[in-house]
Amino acid sequence: MIQPLFPEIYPVACHTNNVGSQTTFVAIKGQHQDGVDYIGKALELGARSIVVQRDVCVTENILAMIDAHQATIYYVDNARIALAQLSAAALGYPAKKLRIIGITGTKGKTSTAFLLEHVLRCAGFKTALMGTVKNMINGQEVPHGLTTPQPDFLHQFFACCVDQNVDYVVMEVAAQALSLHRLDGVAFDMALCTNFSQEHGEFYASMEDYFDAKKRIFDHLKPGASVLVNADDTWCKSLLSYAQAQGYSLGEHYGQMPVSITYHHNNQAHDIACPALIGKFNCYNVLAAVTTAHELGVSMNDIQRYVFSFQGVPGRMERYGMSNGAQVIIDYAHTPSSFSAVLSVLRTLTDHLIVVFGCGGNRDANKRPIMGDIAAQYGDLVFITTDNPRSENPQAIVDQIYNGIPLRTRHKVVQELDREHAIVEAYRLSQSGSIIALLGKGPDEYQLIAGVKHVFSEKSIILKLSAQDNYVERATLQRESDSVL
């Protein structure tokens, strides 16, 4: 359900979808589009203040349009910073009226945020959640897009949280959001760092640059804010030098299938089980959420009950039992480290592991051959397919993945550019006890191909496969027909 109080028109906006009468339009230069090109449309929709960066060329035609609409143009040193500052000011600085918990890290942000929000909500707090899978205010969904949205949306979200008397906002914090000033003016009551590994090579020149971006979350702390970091992670461990930072460590007593951990506090050991989750990486996510909730005053007895009742995260180790006795796991894993974490767990659960995955286009190409190698190490059968190729050639992406697979394991590999056909074929080749791992898309219900967004739901495909055995036969026959044509 979309929250009815969430407005479509903002007082300050960087996208014309949110421009109305008297909106201040901030022209942001993005990776693929330039806001200056949309000034004319913003004026037609009612914008009367236009903000542009000083180093941007504004043509005479655009200046004439601004004059004709009796609007005013303002020049700023940095349009992204201006967007954050103006958005916050226009709504009365709502972030300052909230308690906000920021979760950063390469992996685990979503699962940790979902679990923490669940525990706090069960404990009686009014909560909001902002992240990759969905945004929610008091259990109701609101629109979502980026992991950490643009500041105009962000402050509208915070304003709705204030209106709804939210006690805690739990939000994922992406490195790019920190680098691109989306969080300027936002201060956290608590910051949590889950882990750090290779990702976003398309945006950052090195791992060090990427880590430095993550560390910028410490520039957004309120006085006296708490900081929790994964002390078992080599990179995160270095963050313990920050005065207010505390480390959490998994120790030796934990279970992976399903997740169970022992939480130690004041010389007392508390056993915590989360039946909805599996894998060591989820042990860390549970530990992070438990440590945070306890820091916020939730009793251990309550935490134990609430964690046990958690139902899981859409697209994160999401499990489906199939009519032929196989299991399908849908997971968002899309980095080398997350591949290793997920596949190492699944490998222990079956004698027949089938892996279906691709790599996103216009993203870090360096990880593609590494992920191919990892998939072939763990899988008995590997389908390399598409995963949002965007503007890149899908076959070129598949070739890069394939080139990372050693000759000795290439006999396991099938190349199939049509992701649905790859899933159908994987199921056809599965048997009772097989596990089919669909990696990379998680909860996404689309494919981005050649700039076009196509409806695509792995969950829907799996449910049809499980319900109708003849679906496999029909899909296979259609595939053979297409190949003949």
C-alpha cells in the first residue's frame, strides 16, 4: 500500500515528476542525464526558481524561457549540496526531529535493517525503514528507488515520519550517497558498519577510495552518537579507532542452518535463534541487529522472541520448495564476497547445486570473471545469463564472466542470454534434493535491457514452475521453436 500522505509534488525537486506550482527546480548533472535539459519542462509545470551549478553552461534559449515565465535563476557552487540544503530547509529540517540509525557496509545492510526495524516495531516503537528493497513508515510502504534516495525525496520521507510520530528511522546508507552529498544535513543517532569488500569499481578508482566513502558516515554523527562496527572484518576493524566506536564479534558459538548465535553481555550468555535465515553471513546480520536493539534499550528476553518471529527479507535467501523435490533460493548476491558467502552455505546443503546468474551492465566489470570462477567452484551446473545488461552488449558481459572460469570447470557451464529460459532449463535439469540458486536480482521485478525496463519476476517464474510441470515442457518447446526460426 502506498502511503497516502506522501506527496507527488515537492517544494524543492531535481526531477520534473515532482515539480509543481512554485517548486524550486535544482538542475543536477547525473551520469546519463543533465537537469539543465529539463529546465523548460520544469518551468511549464510551475517552477519559478531554478538552481544551477556555476560551471554549467545555460544557453540563451533557456535563459529566455526563464525570463518568459517570470522565474529566477540562482547559481551555486555545488548543485547537489544545494539540493540537500534547500530540501531540508523547505520542510523545516525534519531529520533533526527524528532518531535515525544509519547502516552502511558492502553486504548485509538490507537484512540487518529489516531485522532491526522488525525488532524495534515489535518492541512497541513507531518505525520507518528506508533501503534497497522497500521504504516503509509505520508498516505502510511508500515509493522507493535508490538505496539512499536523492535529498528531495529523503527529506519528504523524513517529513512524513515526523507527521506519523515515528520514533526510529532505520536506513541503509550507500557509499555513493555519501560521496554525492545526498546526506548533507542529516545526522545519525547511531551508525552501524556491517563489513567491507569489493564493489562499485565503476564509481570508485580503488578499494581505498570506496572505503573512504563509507567512512564519511562518521561525518554525519550527532554529538554522543553510538557507532557499532564488525570487529571480525579486517577493514571495519580499523574503524575502532574512532572514539565512540564499539566492536561486535561473532565468536565460536553460532549455527548457520538456521541461524543461531550466542550474544554475550555483562558476563551473561543469551542464545538467539532466527529460523528464517541461514548462513554465517546472516549470523553477523543478526548479531548486528541484536547489538543495536540492545543498545537502544530493548530487553534481551524481548529481542529473543522478536528475532525468532522474523519472517525474512524479500530476495535475500528466499526459499521455495518445488514440486519435483528441488529447492530454489532467490538471493540478491551480486559481488564476489556475497557469492562466496551464499554458495559456500548452499554447497553444504545439497549434492546437486545449480547456479543461475549474470552481472549488471554499466557496473564494475572487474568482478565479472571473479564471480564466474566462484560460481564454477561451488556449482555442479552453472548457467551464465543476463542481469540488467543496461546499455552494454549482454553477450560481451557473459564472455567476461566466462573468461574467468578455469578450463577444468568450463564443462559445467551453459551460456543462455534469456534469463527465463535459463531458469526453466535449470529446473528441468534439477531433481529431488537439488538446490537452484538464482543470484543477482533478488526482489527486483524487472530487467533493464538496452535502456528499456521490462517486467521480469523470478518469483513469478518459480511459482509457475512449481505449480505446473507442463510449464517447463511448453517453455522448452517454445525455446526450440524460437531457435529454429
